[in-house]
Amino acid sequence: MSKTKKILIAVSSLLLVFSLVNIARTFLGDYAEQQKIEELTKVWEKGSDKGGGDAFPSLLFNKADEPVILPEFRELYERNSDIVGWLKIDGTRIEYPVMQNPQDAGYYLNHDFDKKENKGGLPFLDEHSRINGSDILLIHGHHMKSGWMFKDLMKYKNESFYKEHAMFQFSTLYEKEEYEIVAVILSKVYRKSDDVFKYYQIENVSTPAEFDSYVQNIKKLALYDTGVTAQYGDKLVVLSTCEYSTEDGRLAVIARKLR
């Protein structure tokens, strides 16, 4: 065997080993992430069981008429006070805590619940949303190839899936809430100079007219007609993730709090 062939075989072997190591590392990382999420879900469900399974909506008060953290959140909140809610969509893998770090808006792009670096991060509330003070709650989440985080939102491209999953649960620390979907849209992250509707610029929505305009623009972009709309006074949740059919593409699911 020639020296050149031996070198090629050695290089190919090294590349194969490197690839296998990377695959194994990715698999183990995904598995560890899955285990962490399952552990958080068990903590959530254990607290929910202690609360007696209250029907929606549920808002508890103490003797001073101040809201009390729901039982399902208490252990999680003691562990990490950045938690602001819990999102669950039946028929998907989406069942996660929703986070917001007051000092760093993008912190949970790459950190897990215990504040350890993690490429998958966790769903998190936009810096311009306040859980108890905003009409529009914009929640960001990664579109992970492994299927975790917000990848399952892609299922809403199909109207048939929407029809069977037209509602989802998003609970805050103090109240259990359900939402019905208003629209599913495809959009993108535009340049600042682009004169076009940007669903993620919620800081520009404060008056009744601005809110109604926001909803109208959402409906124009809708992939299909849900028959549901929203008006000023409704609370919206916008679930946003990357969508790869176009550069800087985004898919968003917009829903209103059940009246």
C-alpha cells in the first residue's frame, strides 16, 4: 500500500471518528435536555396536584387581597425566580416554563432553567412584554432540529392540525389561563428601514387604534381563517420561532385569552 493511500485512510478514519464523536455529543446533549425538561414537568405537575386541579381560570388571594403564587409554580419559583409562566400545547412536545431575565433580555436563548449554558435555551418573554402589564405577550423559542422547544409550532402550517388544536394553555404565576388561536402567520425579521408590518414590534402597540391595526395586519398574513379575531381589551400571546423557508424567516402563532 502506497504512503499516499495510507495517509488518506488515516485522514478518513480521523474524520469518521470526529463525526461520530460530534453525533454522540449532540445525542447526549439532547437526551440531557429532555431529562431536564421532564424533571421540570414533574415538579410542575406535582404542584398542580397539590392545588386540587382547579378549573380555568383560577386566581388565588391571601387575606390581604394580594395574589398568591399558584401551587404548581412555588417550587419552581424558589429554584429560579425568572420563571413567569408555563406553556402547554396538547398534541405537541411543547410543555415548558417561560422565562424572563430582568437584566438580560436574551439570557434564555442559551441557558437552561438552572442558569447553565445550553444551546437550546428555554422559551422566554420578549423584553417589551410584562407578564402583568402588557396587552401582548411575545414569547420567543428556538426551532431545534431535535424537535425540542418550538419546532412543533410548524405543525400549525396545516389547517387540519389547527382545527384539532385550536387552543392552548399559558398560565402565569398567579392565574391559570387558556388561549384560542387567532392566526398563524409566516413573516421574517426585516431591516429597520423596511416600511412593512413587523409583528414583533409590540412596543409600538399601546392605543386602541394601534392594537386594532396590529390585529388587522396579523389577519392579512394569516395562513388560513380561524374565524377568531381580537379587539382592544383582549390579551394576546404571540409564540414566535424561526422558519427556514426564507432567510431570517419566522413563524408566529397568535392567540387571545379566552373570554
